[in-house]
Amino acid sequence: LRLRGYYLKVAQFFSMRDDYVPKQYLDWAKKLQAEAPVALDAESAKRCVAKELGLGRVEEAFKDWSSKPIGSASIGQVYKARLRSTGEDVAIKVQMPGAERLFRVD
């Protein structure tokens, strides 16, 4: 499964249309609600966040970064981590590199 951007979003939308989409497509599309393809590993996500925040490494701001995303979307993924400063658990949404270009092409 290599859907991204617009096409993934449309498939997810149609997964809620039992009245419109044939069952064989509906079953496949419903999987995309919880199982969007993972395209960004944790280390790449950390590099993206560090760059965006102007850090040398994300460990300067976060600890206990999850090795697997806790959520996936059409243009990004969500990782769980803990703020180093307060110990608060946070969700970090990471947009995949090139997502804006992909979105505009879609």
C-alpha cells in the first residue's frame, strides 16, 4: 500500500460511506482509518523535529520517544514522547518531508 496525500484521504473518507461504496472496497478502505502506511521511521522523524525546532538532537527537548508511531495520517505520523523540562507526556505530529509538494501535486 503506497497511498499518500489526497488519495489516502479520499479512501479514508469513503470508508465511512457504507451506503455508497461496494463492500470489497469498503473493507479495504476501513483498514486505512487505523492502518495508514508508515513511511517515516522514528530516527527520520526525530531528525525532522530537531531541524524544525533548531536543536542538535531531539533528546535536548524530549525523552522516551516511541520507536513506533502511535498514529498515522495522510501526510504525517504521530509519536509519543515526554518533555524533558516538565516530564509531561506529549504527542508529536511529524509531517513527512516533501509532504507539501506531494499535496500540491495531488
